[in-house]
Amino acid sequence: MIAVVVSVANRCHYCVVSHSAALRKLTGDPVLADQIATNHRYAPLEPGEHAMLEYALKLTADSSSCTEDDVGELREAGWSDEDILDIAQVAAMFNFTNRLASGLGWVPNREYFSLGR
């Protein structure tokens, strides 16, 4: 979910397509994967998952505005400190790989579009 939301925010075509395919396969729910790819705020997720994705989005779009309050909100949503570090690291890693994929002009494999549907 983090990979898809971060990739959408970064407009990384390759990563949106490939990670949406992976999410479809992982969840077995192509509708949920499409909801997350089009606007995760409307996806039927647990409150903690929504908090996780909002944090990942903030870290992507405006990392300098992140504060301890953001970490506190994740704690309140049920995430442990270890979970929060994992969320931040995953979001950061996908921001990095989005830039590689976009910067190098990667194109998604055709099979990604139908995978898990």
C-alpha cells in the first residue's frame, strides 16, 4: 500500500503499475488495489492503515514538515515505534526507487496491467 501511494504522489508510472499489480496479488482484491491507486482516502481500510498512508504521503510530499506529532499520531493509531520506523523506511525507499525508475525512463511490463485481476 505504501509503495502504491508514494508512487502515485511521485507520478511514477512504472512503479504505480508494478506495485498495484503486486498489491492485487498480495491482497487478492483488485478493487482495493485500484482504490488505493486512484485515491487511498476512499479505500475501506482500517484507521491505522489510513494513518500509515497519510504519514507516507506527508513524508513524500513535504518531509520537512514532519514532526514528533506525526509519530504520535501513528502511535495513537496503534503502530509501535518499530512499525513507525518500518513505515518511514519503506516510504523513503520507494521515494528513492521512484526517482530511479522515472529518471531512467522505465516502462512497466505489459503483464503487470492484468496481473491479479
